[in-house]
Amino acid sequence: MASASVIDDFVTTLARTLRGPLRVRRDMIAEARDSLTDTADAYLAEGMDRDEAERLAVAEFGMVTEIAPGYQDELAACQGRRTAAVLFVSVPLSTVIWSVIWRIYPQNPWTPVKPVWFSPLAQFLDWFQFGMGVLGALALLTLARGPLRHRNPKIVTRALGVLLWIQVPLVIGMSAALTLGRGTGLRDADLFPAGLFACLFSYAVAGSLLFSATRCLLVSRRATPPRGREAVS
């Protein structure tokens, strides 16, 4: 079995260059290592010494600066698919849950009259949320493997990240305005079991989307090998 000295250096540089979902990234690195090791073993069987065999295997595989963009594209597409799936499922579901909650929430007889902007804003928020779910579905299709896949998945993934960083704070602001306009505070809603569930679910969705959006922005950046390691690759 070939030693992994040169191969380890190459694989370490590649691993430090790539960003994306941990499990997928580990699988990619493992596959790259296996391919390099098999090639080096073939050279060893031909009578080459170990170092030369490994260097030839690495040379055939390609420089990190050459192969990293392809790996990073796949990682970006994977992160984009995960984020789009969460957006597609959770946002419309959250809208439905809150629509039901507002219908069954016990009314306070001292609740003031709703302002004129309340109903239009509530309707806009519902349609806006469902629209985001549709965009999530479109992004999921665009990033899926197959003929419909975008040539540069980083663009779609980055756009998804930017969009979510706009959408989530906007939805939070509109939801807070509706809560205040309704004349009930979140503390009152929390006392209602269904309202508590809806609040916790909404918080979880918002946190998950912002976390995923941040990862989308990170994985869609250009893959740059660590300084001083290009010579190894």
C-alpha cells in the first residue's frame, strides 16, 4: 500500500480549500484520496519508488487550483438544495400554522380596533411567504442534478443566501407589526399552547433559514487554496 506523505499533503490542502456540508465534503476528500492511492499503487507495481509514484499520481490528478472549483460547485449546489428544501417546506407551513392560530386564538374583549393597514399587510405577508416557498421550489429544481441544473450553481446558491437575509428580517418586522396592530403581545400569545408552539416553530424556522443563508454565502465564495500550499498541489 502506498505511503500517504505526498498524497496527505495534497489532500490536506484540498480539504482546507473546500467549504460546504461536512459529510459531503468528507466523502469528496475520501474519494480523492482513494483515487490518488490507487494510482500510486499502480505505479509502485511498475517498479517506481514510493515518492515518485505518489508525485506522479498527484500530477495526474491535477493541481488544487484546477480541481477545487469543480468540487466547490458541487458543494455549493448541495448546500443550496438543502436551503431551498427548508425554504420550500417550512415557510408556507409556518404561514398556514399562523393563519389557523389567528382564527382560533381567544379574542380579548378589550382588544382595540385594528388599524387600517392591518388586513392589507396580513394578506401581503401570507402571499409573500407562499411566494418564497415557490422560489424555494424553483431553486431546488435549478440546483438538482440533471439537464435543468444551472451551469454555475454558486450563483443560485449565493442569490438564495442574499434573498433569505432580506426575507427573514422583513418577515420578522411585518409579523411584529401585525402582533402590535392586533393589540396582543407575544407574551399573551405564549400563554396559549397553540400560540406558544407557533412562536417556537417560527423562531426555529427563522434561525434555520438565517444559518443556512450564511452557509450559502460562504460556500458560494471562490475556492482559494491556503497560501504556501500551492506548490504541493
